[in-house]
Amino acid sequence: MTGVYANGKFINFNDPRKSAKECLQLAKDYFFNAPKDAQKMFLSDLINRRVKEEIETSKKLGLITGNDDNSIWSLRNSLLDDNELIERTKAYTNIDPNNAEGYAIFDMIADYTINSIISITEIEKLFNGSPAYYKVKYDENGIIDSSVDKIKRLGALTSTGLNNRLDFNNNPIR
């Protein structure tokens, strides 16, 4: 989570114009010190926004169609897996037969979105180790920067494994 929406604007916990200490304080003030119900609301709102972004992307790719505000009743399938969609539509037919396909499409895209978020987090843990073991910068008042070790570890995910310097020979068949 990189921030939360509060009072209609996004509060960025990774704002490059602020120090790491200020960003951590923002996260504490707006999220970690908030009541559990407020935390759940923030997370639900973020996930819902991500799902809506994926619905918009799916429309641009021609996978689905829908109106401008992406209302569930307007979502229709173009290129999603028909078998999966039929199974999910059956589950929503009892609730709302007129909009069952829209609910099924929203459900499929929400599953994709949430699974993608989980996958990215787990892949980072697999290649970089658990964040619990990362080094953290402290001063006399507490944590200054919690991203120091993560930045160094991310090289494993982005490295091609080949020599990227142009002044070295790059012969993979040695």
C-alpha cells in the first residue's frame, strides 16, 4: 500500500518530496493509528479503485464493453473465457438475473486484480526475502528509512543476468 484516499485526495506514503521519516509518520497518522474499521475501509476503497482501473483497462483491450462510468449493469463480455463466465453467471442469477453477467465480469476482474496484488507481493518475498529481515535506518527518535535494504535487493528482480556495461565483452557462451 503506497497511500490512502482521505477527504477526496490521495495521501502518498512514498512522496519523493518528503523525507522517509515524514512518510512513515504520514502512514502512522492516516493508517496505522486509525481504528480497525477505518483501516478496512481504506483497504476496501483501494482495492475497489484498482478493480475499476482494471475494468477500464479491460474495456480498452476489448475484453469487455460497458458504459462510461462502468456500472455493473452495463458490463458485457467480448473476449473473456466463456466457460468461466457461465459458471460465475450461474452463481449470480439467483441474486439478480438481469445483471448476473455484469456481476460475473466484475467478479472475474476483481479476482484477477487481487490475485495480481498477492502475486507481486509473494514474488518480491521469494526473490528478496521477507521484509521482516530487511535492514532499517534508525536515529535517536526511531525509524528514518525502511526501504534501504529493499532497494538493494530489488536488483535481483530487475537484473537481466547479462553484463549491461557496453565496455565489457558480453559473450553468454563462454
